[in-house]
Amino acid sequence: MKHLLGIVMLTLSGCFSEEDRIYTVDELMADEVLLAKITSECRNNPGALRQTPNCQNAAAADWKLRLERMNRALGG
């Protein structure tokens, strides 16, 4: 039974790629390399990707990071 469960889990895990994952704004803010990658992909294909959750979350994360940097630069 354990083997069957393991096989089923491995099979299902192959159905979802890393590209299918939806990242949260906080996750993207914490990983600026991933944020830059997703932002670049979104900017290179705005017609198809603009309304996707990852592009929207990347835009929000980028905006929040810019505000945080601006706040620190102004001494806040």
C-alpha cells in the first residue's frame, strides 16, 4: 500500500511544473531573483501574461519593494 501511495504521489507531482506554481507577493519580495525572472517574462509577453496571478503578484511585489527602498532612502 505504501508503494502504491508513493507511485501515485510521484505521478501527480509530475503533472505540475514549477511554472504552474503561483507565488505570493511575500514570496516574490523575499526572492528578488525570482521576482526579476517573472517580471521579465511578463514584460516580454504582456498580452498573454499580464492578467496571470504571477504577473499581478510580481507587479505588486515590485511596487512594494520600490516603496520600501524609497522610504529607507528618505530616512523612514
